[in-house]
Amino acid sequence: MKINTFGQMKFLKTALLFICVFVVVNAHAQSSADLKRQRDKLNEQLTQLTHELEETSNNKKATLKQLNIIRAQISLREEKINNINTQVRNLDNQITESNNTVHSLQKQL
């Protein structure tokens, strides 16, 4: 089985660029459900990349592809961390709003 490393590397770079642009564009005012879907998609992509890494580990000529896959995994993990941080900020905002509502209701009592 012949591996087209250049084509796969180009595909990974294109996919990674698309993912980065998608994350940046959608980073503002995302709902928890959107963030969860995005995190699940990132997890699927990480699983797929891990599978590809395992497939190529037996082939010595695939070292460059392995490196690119590892870099893509790192990038996806960084995006996943950013996703989780955004979720935490959203939850913090919800807690603050809830606390303000509680204080307001307590004042009314």
C-alpha cells in the first residue's frame, strides 16, 4: 500500500486551517450546546488522528506524517482547551447573573 504523504499532509494542513478559522469565527457568544457540539467534534477528530497515527507508526517512511498528525493533535487539544475555557466563562457569567437575581429578589423581600 503506497502512502501519498504529500497529499495527506496537504489535506491535514487544509483541515487544520479550516478548523482554526472556524473556531476563531465562532468564538464569540457561543451557547453551551454549541460549545459541547464543538468539543465533541474535536474529540472525534482527535480520535481519528490517533487512529491515523497508529496506522502510520509501522511505516518508517511515515515519520513526517506522524509529526504532522502530532502537531494537528496538539492544535486540536489547544482548541479543546479554549472551548472548555469558553464554557467556564459562560458558566461564570450565568452564575453572576443568577447571584444578581437572587440579591435583587432578596432586596424586594
